[in-house]
Amino acid sequence: MIEPKWQTAWDQQQAFRAFNPGEEIPASHPFAARHGVAGAVTAAQLPPKFYILDMFPYPSGAGLHVGHPEGYTATDILARYQRAQGRNVLHPMGWDAFGLPAEQYAVKTGQHPRVTTETNIANFTRQIKSLGFSYDWSREIATTDVEYFKWTQWIFLKLYNAWFNPETNRAEAIETLKYPADCITEAQQRAYRDAKRLAYVSEAPVNWCPELGTVLANEEVIDGKSEVGGFPVIRKPMRQWMLRITAYAEKLLADLDTIDWSDSLKEMQRNWIGRSEGAEVDFQIANCQLPIAEAKIRVFTTRPDTLFGATYMVLSPEHKLVPQITTAAQKEAVEAYKNFAATKSDLERTELAKEKSGVFTGAYAINPVNGEQIPIWIADYVLASYGTGAIMAVPAHDTRDFEFAQKFNLPVVQVVQPPNGQTAWQGFTDDGVAVNSGFINGLPTPEAKKKITAWLAEKGLGHKTVNYKLRDWLFSRQRYWGEPFPIIWKKDAAGNLYHEALPESALPLLPPTLEDYKPTADGQPPLARATDWLHLPDGSLRETNTMPQWAGSCWYYLRYLDARNTDAFVGKEVEGYWMGKSEVTKPGVDLYVGGTEHAVLHLLYARFWHKVLFDLGQVSTAEPFYKLVNQGLILGEDGQKMSKSRGNVVNPDDILVEYGADAFRLYEMFMGPLQDSKPWNTKGVEGVYRFLGRVWRLFVDETSETEFEQAETTATDKANFKLLALIALNASIKDVPATPAQLKALHTCIKKVTEDLDAMRFNTAISAMMVFISEAMKWETQPVSVLAAFLQLLQPFAPHLAEELWSKLQALKAGAPATSLPYAAWPKYDAALLVEDVIEIPVQVNGKLRDVIKVALTATAAELEALALKNENVQPYLAGKNVKKVIVLPKKLVNIVAV
RNA sequence: GCCGGUGUGGCGAAAUGGCAGACGCACAGGACUUAAAAUCCUGGGACCAUAAAAAGUCGUGUGGGUUCGAGUCCCACCACCGGCACCA
């Protein structure tokens, strides 16, 4: 009964509304009372902001499991803590509501995905609200709201109408693009412009998943299978929308140093971006009919120092020079191999990876450093999409080249001497000393690289360069339940298709109503079924792809700032206040908590969008999320990952019925460090439930509670919160001054809880409160002031119980006006109250503990040494030995070194 | 293969280089009760010893090292978890 009472009260008061600059603050709101502000105030008049964000959930039909509320509880505790510390706390919640399950359900039943989505959101809302989180629900958003995805489409237009200017090193409006001299006609300029946009169309082979009926981004393909569902993925050439995230590779990498994320997460992003420094080198093709300028093959290598050891070259089967250099004799074999490589699915490519394959083209290239003719092969171990799609093979010092050379009997020439004479040079890939390498002989690898790169540059044969593994982001999906692209397709006079953006005034572009959500018979996306929608009066066609689920989650944290703004995706002043940096506030989101599964997808995409918006002057920080913490997985009671098939899923609803939200919250935090994975144990919930019971019994008079229980069982109205008034406080609670011992217990607890919350050590904070309660239970009288301070510490963890007891305690305080607990100023500890007069000092002999002595705090080093040496438990260990040295750390320990 | 992380009682865990195991679960014993539940109190790393204790020895994945002193720092190895993986 306590929990619904307070949840209702918080709702009615809008207790956790976060106020924007310029927003009307009701004088009756506790925030106004705490900070002495009311009415509309400027950003400068508001207290410093604290933006604490959860990764918003996908509202699935299954509802919450116990993993979701772990992060939410942690952020809620900190939100409440920061509120008590006097911050203006922004703590919002919303829904990542586009997605496949609702669409698949629609395909099966014909029910509109929106209906399914709304039902699921309602269920999630109920579950989340039952946990007593202090979200500002007035800012709730769903990515599927028309008013939300209008702005998602708007941001897409920003990307579409921007290009990355390498000279200024940032994105700029497409209008600033200068055309080359030979770009004259409208069509030429359009083609040039379209090729530069941050959102562009590509015809490249994509990851097609037949089972899901859609393409997937590289990041969504794991081991040749779809991340969702584990279905096979094949490569298929298709026309697709791409986002030029590669233009931001360097910034995405470099700015990791400016944010407070875990090392492992940063490392994952670094690996994904995959920067590598090296050189591009041109190899002339021997005896070639092509014009001299075109008759060369450019390769990328991180080991230019091994150039003397390049004994053959390999092109990817898709390389554009392959048809031109292949000799008549090899034509058939090369064609066959190309077909073989093209039809292989990604999965097969991975499986066949162990065995190298390839075909000789019949052509030769000239090694620029020694003029030797080396054969040119094609092989699928060289990827078309990385570097230049061609390599120089140095079998002696590259594992893959070595395997290939062994299989096809190609020559292997040593050019690096391993530093350790024992190591075989064949297949040695680390740094060493250059040998058999002409003018770089004798140089260690780093110097050899430098010297030969400089030599290549001087001769015009090559230059230093940087490559990234990161690929552009495949941004279109063949789905119904996603944001439609605000794009139309037209034909020019010559009959060529081209695309054009809708004007901003045409937003939002709604998806059409459909009877059938399946793709069309000829493989077109479901939107193509809506012929009325598809065809515009002027003969142009709408784009039928939709955006991926990531689109909505790329910027939701910005919409929360100003969720009901109809004029802009976010107001400028509002954005500046919540994301801005000051002496006390961090730039961007102060704390973002979510699962590690989004390490490279969501977090990379969102950073990319944010950087584009930053370049375009739409937001004020270069990074969206200043501090990020990944909560660990909660495993089932069997220590296995929770899953339906294992039958070890714990439903929070069941725990709530049995133990209540406060115990649930407390247990989730008490299990262990937030970042660690740990198994669920319902018995553990009982432990913290017992603790809350002890808190309750410390405060409450037993007789009155019995009366309440009787009244409750006979009451007709189960939600009659007034019955709670029957419960009286324990007679031992009095408005009297606290004793020194009581103050010491309290302030020890305040110190520990405060420090632990600052460091996000929730489990040890709870244990400190347990220690305090055990202590307080022994007291004959409990001063109101001490218990009130304790309730303030407890409030972030167990807000319902704390509020109820607080409200009763306030009545007992003579004359003091009732303060709203969530806005009561966080207690400060007084270090002077914590000092002991007599302390215990361990005494060691040769590092082993032999006794513990009690001494005055003020005992000097000399006194401690004397006490330790004559200690009777220490004496036996000194017998027959010389005391060589005595280490004395006043207030800490004594260690006697004796031999 | 490469990168990152983690190894502490029966279990979840705690410990600025300074008394290892706080707090909690489970367990055992006791109090209250006709009884049970709830609650309260007590105990608890292992070994050795003992009627019981005290004392003692060992103990933080393994093996070395640094230090007066190591769960904590360094080196090597093992196991598990996560990520990447023909990226030249």
C-alpha cells in the first residue's frame, strides 16, 4: 500500500519534473522551494544541470526481465542523489519502438504494428512505473511518434544536404561544394554532388538476408549470419542508401580520448574503426596495352619495409583491372574463379577461410625497388572493400601470403631478420632488421619503413597513408515499420533516374496504410505495395526503403531535452543548458548507462550523428555522452544467461508482488558491482527485504501496526491510503539531541554512502546502511534528527519506505516545516565526529600479525615502538633474534624486523 | 590468432601496498512459541591440536620476483567471459 501511495503522490505533484530554461516553475513545486526559484527563469538562474540517461528499451511483447531494471535502478539512485545534492536533474525515459517483431506480427495477423507497439509500451510503462523510478514522464517519447520521427527525417535531410569538406575537416552544407572545371552540365554537377553527400546511394554488394527479407549493416552480421535470428546472409548487389561515417573515422577515434568511458569499450570502438598507418605503392604492369598512366596497380601496405620481399601480387576478384590484364590463356580460369567467389555467401567465405584459393592472371608487375617481374594473381583473401583492393604479397613476413605461397609454390624471400637468432624467418611478422633490401639493409623495421616511404615519395612511386576498417553505414532496410525516407525518384531528359529530397515543409512523411506487410512478389519492399502513396502526380516515385532501427536511437537523448518542441528538433538555449559545460557540469550527457551489446552499433552511430549536427551548428558539444557505464548481465539462478529456452527467466512482476519495489531495487544493487555479470538469487532478495523490515520495525510501533493490519483486512477500499495514518512511530523515537556515539554511527554511514555513490559502489553503500541499522537497533532512544538523516540516505535506494517514514517523522519535529524528501539537501558528514580517542594498532613481527594493541590516537612513533617491543605476545618471536629495524606508521601499524 | 576483462569461503561479495573474507545468502546451535512462521542472539576459510579451548601452520587460479610487508605492484603461465578476426 505504501508503494502505490507514493507513486500516486509523485505523479500528482509531478515531483520529478525537470525544468527547462524559460519554463514556468510552479511556486508550489518542491523544486521551487529548494532552489528559491519560481516562474520562468533563465539558464543562469537554474541550478547546475545533471543529465542522467538510460538506454531506452525496445518495448517487446515479453515485458521487462530483471536485467532491464538493473541499470534503471542505478541511474535512479544517482538521479535522486544528485537531486538531493542540489542539481537540476534530467532523468527521462522513452521507447525505441520501431523494430522487426511488431512487423513480423503484422505480417502474420494483419494487425497494424502501431497497435502492437502501443500495447507493449503500455505494459512496459506499467512495469517501469511500479518500480518507483523518478523519471520526468512529461518528456516521454517513442521513436514511432509522428512528432518524433518527423525530426528523424529532418536530420536525415541534414545529412543528405551536407558533405564533408576535407579542407575544413568538417561537414558543411552541400551548397558550399565547389565543382571541378569539367563538371559543367546540370547532370554532371548533380552526379558530382550526389557522390559527395553524407547520405548517398550506392550499388555495391550488400548483406542480404533472405529469411528476414532485408539487407543488414556490416555490424549486424556475425559470422556470416544475421545478428537477429541467426539466419544466413549472402552478398547481393543492390541499390542502397549509405551514410558516410568513414569521413568521421579520425574524429570518432581521436575524440574517444575526451570522454570518460571504460577502456574496454573504447578499445572495442578503436578496433572497429581499425586505423592503420602504412603506404600506398604503385606497381607498373609489365607488357601492357593500357596507357602508361593506367597500367599500374596501387596497393596498400603497413610494411613498406618489406617491399624487396614482394614476390607476387594479389588483386581481389572484383578489382576493376582484372579483366584488362588477364591474358587470353588465363581468361577462362579467371572468369570461373570470379564466379566462384561472387556466389559464395559470407558464411561460406568464413568457413572456407582455412584453405587459400586463387588463380594466376597471366600478367606480371614490376617491383619498383628492384625491377623484378612478379606474377599477378587474384584471390578472395584480398578484400575489394579494404585499402585499394590489391596487395603486394610478402610471403616471408605475412602469414596469409605465406600460406598462399606454400599452396601455389611461389617464391619466398627473406627481407627481415628476427631479433632473436633462434626464430625462424619464414612467416616472421614482427619487427626486426631489414636484410636483402638494398639501401635499407641493416635498419630496424620502424626506420626502414620511414626511409623507404620517403624514397617512394621522392620517386613518385608511393606515399604515406592511413586506412580504416570502418565502412560506410548501410542505412536502408526493406521494411514497413521504420521511418520512410523523405526522398523521391525522378527521371531526367536522358531517362536516367535521380533522387531529390522532399522539402522540410513536407515532413513528417508518414508510411502508407497497408493490408499486407510482406515484401512484393518481385522482391520490392512492402512500401511498394501502396501504389497510391508510391506514385506522385508528377510521375515521380517515392523511395520505398525505410531507415534502420538505429536511426531513431541516434538522437533520442537530444529530443528529451525539449520533447514537445514543435518548431525545432531541440531549442538552442535548452540544448545549451542541458548539454553545456561549466565549472561544475560536464559537456553532454553526464552519465549514460546501458548494456555492452551496443558498444559498436548504437554508440558509434549516435556519436557520428552528433558530430555531424555539431559541425552543422545544431548542437554545442562534439560528443554526446560524457560518461558511459555498461551494466553487467544478470544471469539466471543457474549461472547461465537468462533465456526462455533455459526456463531461468525471472520476471520482476513476481518479485514485486512478493517483496515490493524497494526490496527489488535494493537487491539489484546489493548483488555486486554494477559493471559485473552476476547470477540472480531470489534468496538474496529476502536478505534485503529483512533489512527493510528491520528499518520499519526500528521506526514503527508494533501495536499500531497490528491495528493497521486489522483495519486493512476489513477495509473495503484497498487503496485507502488514509489507513496508513493508523501506524504510529516507535515510542523510543524522540526529538532529543544525539549522543556522540549516535552521531559517530550516523556520520560514518553518511560518509560511506556519499563516497560510494560518487563512485557508483551501490553494494557497499547498502552494507554501510545495514551496519548503521544494526547499531541503531541497540539504542534505547533514537533521536529524530539521526533517523531523519538516515532516511535521506535511504531515499535513493528505497524511496517508498523512506518517504512514508519521513512523512511520519516530520510530524514529530517541533515547528519544522515539512520538506519534500527527494528535495531535502543531502546530509554532510562531519569528520570531527568520526575520530576515535583510542585506536587499535596491529603489531607484526617480520610481516606476520602477532598482536593488536590499544593505544591513544595521539601515540607517537617512539611510544608505539616501545609498546610493541615489550608486548608479551610479541616477545617470544624476538627471543634469540636481533631487532634489525622497526617500521612504525603512527595510527596504522608496527612491524618489527628481527633476524 | 589478436585485443580487453575476470579469477578471494558452500554461494553473491568486501578490502588508499598495512589485522584477508566487511555486508548478505545458505548452514548450524540457541531464545521466544503448545507448535510453526516471523523475529532476536550466537557460530563459522582450511589444516593441526583438544574433552573443549588457547597456541600454531597454511590460505586470494599456478610459478617466480620487488618490498619490512603483496589479494593489491612486476614477469611468465593456466582457466573462464566478452569483442574482433583473411582488414594487407
